[in-house]
Amino acid sequence: MPLFKVKGYDAKGVMKTLRRDAATEEELLRAMQLEGFVPVSVKADEKKAGAKRAKQLSLDSQNLFCTMLSAFLRSGLSITEVLGLLHRQTRDKSLKEIFSELSASVESGRSLAQSMRAAGVFRQSIVGMVEAGERSSSLPDVLEKASSLLQGEITLRRRLQSALIYPLLMMAVGAFVVIFLLTYVVPQLTSIVTDAGGTLPLVTRMLLWVSSAVKVGILPVILISCLSYRHFKKRGKSLSLPLFKDIRDNLSVSLIFSQLATLIKAGVPLVQALEMSAPMDRAGRLPFLAEEVRKGYRFSQSLERQGTFPEDVIAIVRIGEVGGNLPDCLERIAKNSWEFAQNSMQKWSTLAEPLIIIVMGAMVGFVVLAVLLPIFNLSDLAR
């Protein structure tokens, strides 16, 4: 939907500049007249809604945003007052610009979630949580929950980075050794052996064949990789390994059920809670669940009919429905899924170190063997 920039007078006679979404300019003018706003000029805004910056905010910046916004909203200030206060107080230049843009967008009549989505620097899951929080009037609680989830992910990433520093360093050193042997040592040895009338061992010939294949194919591989990355980046998709599918699924389940528990505790009916949380689920399962519950099925039955949720999740939800403590059971599911994802990522980070060392050791050993065998052949020729 196009974004328009409108200048005019409000009901109190104050000149204001607003930004509004509308299908057409005529529809926008009709809506402004109903609000008692007298437009003076209307033109298409150059900053189109949904136009994204080149780079999203870091997880630390998004966590700081959620933490500060939640803390100030609990003090009773309005969204615009909080955003203006944060704009003046923050020292982070990237966040300062974002606060200014969000403040202007909210003052023009947009919701915070719409403004965050238009800025294009926040995760879609965070935007979905903010949207659900605005609809249920529990924005401070939702922002606090988003902050805790982001903090958990930040902590987990730091642990993974610390665990992978040593094996990655070993990989870099091993790659340097292999490249040096392939480009300098092996060609000289092979020329000496062939000039002396000897035959190259099979291992050395295999190494030379690999070296030639790498030299021929390295440029096409780099080109294809760059084009593929650009293609996925342009379409807003990300490349991910199937190996980590369970981790991604558990993180998604944790996010969704944690939000559902928060909304239900705030007094929101289950159907509305599912509809409010729909933007957080990229798989698009929550509208189906909301429709099934609306038809009269229990939540556990709806999860079972949907067919993608684990059996243990369905069993815990069924227990919560029978015992009348569904929000607590949803929180337990969210906590269990988050802990499972953390343990799985920690397990893979622990396994990565020995696996990388074994692979690099095998590669270096193969190259060293291919280098030493021609030397042995030279000693035999000398005898």
C-alpha cells in the first residue's frame, strides 16, 4: 500500500505533517476529513513502507531497544513520549536514528508495529510480538518477554563463538599449510622427480589432479556462490542447513507458545490470542488453529489436526486443558523447547571442534604423504 505525506491543520488549527498508508489519494483525503484534519498538500512519500535498510540492527541493539521501551512504558508514559525520550538519551547512533524515525511515524498515526515494520531493521518475530502486544494492551510485558528471548539467544551465540574460536583458528592454519604445499612445494618436487626419470606415486598424482581441479573451478564456484547469495538476499530468504531444522522448529515453538501464554494470562481469549500471534509464525499455522478452535475443537485437537507439532507438545496442552492451567502449560512448553534448542546448539558446537581438527588433520596428512613419497622415490633413484 502506498505511503503518502500529508501537510495540513488538525482540529485545533495546528499545522502538522503526517504520513499515512492508503490505497489511493482520494481514499486518504476522505479518511483525513473524517478525522477533522484539513489537508493542504498531499504527495507520495519517498520513504516507502517496508523499504529496508541495507543491514538490520544487531541483536544487542534490538535487545536494548526492547528493554528500554518496556521499562519506560511501565512508568506510564505514552509511546511518542518514550520514543522521544529514548532519542535524546541513547548514545548509540544507529538506535538514535531509529528512535527518531519511529517517533515521527507513530506521531503521524501509525502503530508501533507498523512503524517498526516500515523501518525494516527489526526481526519479523519481534515485530509480530509488538503487534500482538499492542492488540492485547500488554505491550510492556511482551517487550520484556522479547528482551529475555533475545538475551538468551545472545548468550547462546557468544558461547558458540567462544567454543568455535580454537577449531576455526586450526582450520585457518591448516588451510594456509595446504595452500603453501600445493602452490610451492609439490610443483617443485614433481618437476625434480620427473626430470630424474622417476614416476610420481598415486597419492601425488591424485593431489596434483585435485590442485588442477581447484584452480580451474575456483572462480566459477565463487561466482555461483555470490549470485546465489544475492538471489536469496533479494528475495528475503536465508540459507540454512537441514541439520539445524529441529533447532529452528523448537525456537519457533518456544516463541509462539510463550507469546500465547502471555496473552491468555492477560485475559485475551484463545482464538484472539492465536490471531494476534499469527505474525510471529512464518509457517502460517496459527490462523488454521484459530479457525479450528472457533469451530469448537479443543486447542490440543487443533494442534493434532494441524499435524506439524510434536506429540509431547500436544500431550502437555491436553493436560493443561483438563487441569484448567493452560497458560502455565504453554509456558512450560516454551521453556522446554528453548532449553532443547540451546542444548542441541551446544552439542553441535562441542562436536564441531574435534570434527574440524580431524578433517584438517586428514587433509594435511594426505598432502604431507603426497610430498614425502616423491622424496623417497628420489632417494631410491640416487641409489
